[in-house]
Amino acid sequence: MSYGYPAFDLVEPELQRTLTPGAVVAINTPAHGLQIRGFGFRDLKRTEAVTPADHFRVGSNTKTMTGTAILQLVDNERLALTDSVAFRLPGLHDDKLRHISIQNLLEMRSGLDNYSDLLWLNQQQDDYPDRWYAAAQLAELGLAGDSTGQPGGTFFYCNTNTCLAGLVLEHELGAPLQEIFQRTIFTIANMIDTVLPQAPDASLPGPHPRGYMFGTNVSTMHTNVLSPEEQRRAYAGELLPGDYTTMNPSWTWAAGGVVATANDLVSYVEAMVGGGFLSTGLQQQRINSVGPTGLPNTAEYGLALAKLGPMYGHDGTLPGFQSFMGHDPITKNTLVVLANLTASPKGELPANELAKILIPAL
């Protein structure tokens, strides 16, 4: 089937290859303007087609929003990147926070452990998917873990960092994070269909697809790759992914809780990368901060900002959904991919895999 736009013809075969039920792809280029299409289906029964208006959980793309709001405070001289986390969060009595800066949090170089890697938390998510978690509780879980390095040293991708950054925002601005996002990001970028749900709300605004994942939270803690026998069964249609649509997202909060549409993410990533939230100088500092992490098979990273190929942005992976957003400041091309499967049976991230194919096609 041809969709009348060459890049879109690449999508369906890739969804079939990764066993992804459905996706939305948005491409904005100077030559062709904004093109958005829904592909595949909202559920495994294949009764409803995905539409461009569908809402998806966008996972760690949220980290860039938390980082953007922090940098706005830097712009307004409400805080400095060199400030210690202990100074900005006096209510958290942990000595290690005296040596960790706000910049360390955004760059994933704090040396803190990742609370979402805890076996206890993943088991709780499997056993009690409706359970919700307070942000301070998540931070305490991360602070209780073993050190992963010295502040400012080794890169270690960690939700604890962004959770702490979210708490800094709430402390400095005296408002819930969802209100801060609405005022400082969603309204500015005209993101009319984007929300950060307030715990314990686990619903998604309509319309939306179901969100699927092979395995459980515990079984996918270290890898999304299924066993050879499970892969055989999955590709034969004998093993289906589980439905994680309404698993409570509070555990990811400032690090991954946002729900958005593709159109809204186009507006957001273009403003985040191209300018619109920050002063010119700080915007350039953020772009310049992106560089190698020192780890293999890891995107370049900076101040709550990643880079895949020529595009700056981020991706997001959580039970039921996987997403990618990117903008190339040179060509002005933008790509957003939202998928309703966490990973293929081989562990491939469907939105990221599509991005790898579509970016060269642009």
C-alpha cells in the first residue's frame, strides 16, 4: 500500500517485522510541511485503526521537559547549574546530595543509583499494577542505592536524577509538576493534547491505543530479548504481549509520565531544539552540552537532551509504549514516532528502529 509520501511506505513493513500493533508517524520538513499518519491498529483484536489524534505515553521524552523547566529557572536566575541538590532540596537529608549539582542530574552524571532497576519495585508493578508512588518515595529509593560513580564522572542513565530535578522544580516554584509543565512548556508550545497525569490517575485521554509488552516488569528488567523458544512462539502468533495500558505511571513521574499526541511532540521538539523556551545563550549551551557518553551503543547526551544521527531530541520506553522525537537544526527536519509496543521479541525498540530507517529517508 502506498501512502502518497515515500517515507511512509517504509512504516508498515517495519511494524510487521517487530510485531508492533500500531504507530503514529509525524514528519515535518521544509519541502513538504507536516505529514502525520496512523498505521496499524489500537489493539490486538485489530478492530480500531490508530489515528493521528491518538494519545500515547511518551516515557523518557518527559526528561527533556523536566530539564527544559529547570533551565528556564537558570535563565531567570532562580538557580544555577552549579548549585548543589542539597541546597535546593533541604528537605532531603542525604549527605551525598551536597556533592551533586543540578547539572550532574541533567547530564546523568550524579553517581546515584536508578530506583527503577530495583527488583522490589518491578515486582510491585507486576503484582499491584494499580499502586501509585509519591515522588519523594521514589527519590528515597534511589538515594538508598549503591553509588555508581563520582558526581560529574561516569555517565549512568538514571530516573533518580530526573525525579530529583522534578522535586527541585516543585520546591522552587511551589506548585505541582503538572501545573509547572502546563504553564512553562505546554502552553508556550501550544501542546493542547498533552498532560502529565497526577497520581494516582492511570488513565489516558481519548482517543488512545492499548499499550503492549512481551514479558513482565521483572522479566524485562535487564533485557527485552525473549528466549529463543519464546521468540519462536511470538513470531508464530502463539505468544501474545500483555496489556499494560493502565499500569499506574506514577513510578516514572518527572522521568517519563507525560501523555501526548504526535502533533504536540512535533511542536515541542522543534521549540526545544530550535529555540523557544530558553535565551539564545543558554539554548546554545544546551546544544553544545550533547556529546559522547563513553558507553557503547548509547546515544550522545547532554543537559536532558540526546542526539540520534543528525537529530536532537530523546526517546521513551516504558511498559506498553515506545516513542522517539527528534529535530535537525540544520535541515529543519522533524520526526516523531509513537508505537504501542515496548519492544519486539528480539528486544528491538520499534519507534527507534523506525527512526533509524526514516531519518536517512528524509
